Amino acid sequence: MSNQVRKALIVVTHPVPNSLSHSIADGIGEELVEQGINVEFADLHAEGFSPAMTAGDVMLYRGASELAPEIVREQARVDRADMLVFVFPVYWWSVPSMLKGWFERVFNGGWAYRVDENGRVIGNMRDIPVLLVATGAGNESGYERHGYAQAIQTQVVEGIFEYSGLKNTQIAYFFDADNATAERIEQFVEAATPLLEKEQLLSVE
């Protein structure tokens, strides 16, 4: 059964409120609202999310604990969404530690994935559209030459999303981020619009 995309969760990860990441996240949110999509923001730094794995998280993995309240809250946000958008700066070939910790704690076994009786990993998540928006200080040729883009593809797209059953993931890079201007930000958001238009999104199963 196919469902229309009605709600998007935008997860923004940057400690500075007026950062480029926040500006882009706000622009994307406005674009989605204009399309009639309800938008929820998760500002991980502003909300004080703790990215460090806890003893309880490890015991949960071993089947001997209960979900922490903050993880229940974050998983509920994801469950409500028909589309996920992540906006973040690239740090050391990957996502920031705050977002990496969010993935580690929220995308846990039993919820994001399970292991069947044959030892095969099965993704549990609904295959909803995912958009990654990454800002980087370098340029596109440098990302390709040094393997940054491939690293993110392997670590995040394949290692996290596909592992969990999310197979409709797209990435948009904002290069030369240190020289961002209001005009460039606006142009970038406008260029990303085709990725966000309802008719371009795959149906939610």
C-alpha cells in the first residue's frame, strides 16, 4: 500500500545556531512546507542530545535492558516521518560525532534491524525517502579524488541506511562551505528542490 509523503523530519547537526547547516535546513523546511508537507525539526545540539553510548545502550544490545526515554522519543520522531532529511558539516570523512552518536543510539537492534534465525541481518525500517545534505570546505573534485564521497557512501548510506532497510537515499553536497553567501545558499536550496518535490519522491510502502 502506497502512502503520500505527509511529514518530514529534518535532523540538523551543528553547534552554532546561525550556521550554514541551520540556514540550509531552514530553507529546505520552507520548501517542504510550501509543498504541503508537515515538517518537524530535530536540532541535536540545541536539544542537548547525548551521543555517547551508555551502559544501558550496550545492555539493550545484549537484550538485558529497556530503551532510555530519550531514545524512545527519537525513534517516535522517525516513526512519524514519511521522509528523513539530515543536514550536517563533513568532519573527517564522515558525519559529526553528534550525528554519528545519534545513529548509534537510535538505530538500535530490534528497532532499525534484526537478525533472523539464519544469522541474516534484516532491515526493519520503512523504506522512506532519505536526503543527506552535507556541507564541506573542499570542492567536488577533491572529494572524488581523495575518496570523501565514497567514504560517506560506504559508512552512512550503505552502512547505516541500507543496513536498516532504507534504500532510497540521496546526497546533496554544498562545497566550498567556508565561502558561503546568502545568494549561494538560496541557489543551493533551489537546486535541491527537485529532490524534495512530492512527485519525485518514491512511494512509502
